[in-house]
Amino acid sequence: MNLRIVSWNVRGLNEQEKRLRVSNLICKWKVDIVCLQETKMEVINMGVICSLWGGHHMDWLYLGSVSASGGVLLMWDNRVVEKVEEAVGRFSVSCKFKNVVDQFVWAFSGVYGPNCDSDRCLLWEELSGICSWWEVPWCVGGDFNVVQFPSERSGSTYFTSAMHRFSAFISELSLIDLPLVGGNFT
């Protein structure tokens, strides 16, 4: 089964016009699962969800922002995947899914990482816990607010300790870093 998953830092969903643009793209892309980071919304209700996805055949889970910082929204077509379990952490929203067609069980975590180096170890611990808790194939998407290589950040020419720790996290959990689509620094 081929799923269409989109992970996107929307930099705020408070304005109705912005939600309309996001909704139009979700519809155009015909996605099955959408993870939106940096929603900048403390509370997300059914009205917001309907303005983004519509009111039919969907389910959702979110991590509210802290004031106007952060926030993660995960939405999915419940005709395609069924939520088995959920976990909302400090930096992530995770769902254990079962595909409707073939009953395959897997997990997705949507992340909005901290900007502060000292908090990143908490993110790595949070995600490691999800990985070991469910022990199923796992897809992680989002904005980690750190990159693996200097070439992934405009104007960066050297490796930082945060880059090394991010690379170690990816390696320790046997993750595969898929290439970005849509630009060099998206």
C-alpha cells in the first residue's frame, strides 16, 4: 500500500486565509496523512480541523503550542489508516496505525523540535521511548530545528555538536534520512 504523507512547517495556522491555502493544498495533493508543525495554536478544535481537512473521513491528534511557539497537528484519512494507540509528548505527536486495506501496523511521529540545544536531548529521549514502546516500523517527520550536515543550512560551513548528536540519534535508532523535496532549505 502506498500512502501519501505530507509533513510541513506551516509557521502558524491562526489566520483563516492561511488555513484555506493549506486546505487547498491538502486537497490538491490527495494526502492520506498530514503532519503540520509550528501551528502556533494552543488549542485546536473541530472548527479548525474542518477548515483544513473538511469534516468527513478524518481523525486527528495535536500537541498545542506554548503561547505562540510550536504546536504539531496530525490528521489522517480514517478510511486509509486506523489509530491503534496515541502518544502526545512535549515535542511530538505519535500514532500507532493499522492500514485498513492490509492490516499492516506501523507508527508515525510528528515532531517540532526545540531551538535550544539543552532541550534536544529531551526530544531524543522522547522519540527513543516511542520507538522502543511500540516496536513496529516507524516513520518520523517534522521540523527538528537541527540539521545533520552544514550543507542543509543556508550559510553554514561547519559541523556543530547539535548536528553530531542528531546524526547519532538517527544512527542509534537505525533511521533513514530521506531527502527533502521542494527546495534546498525547506
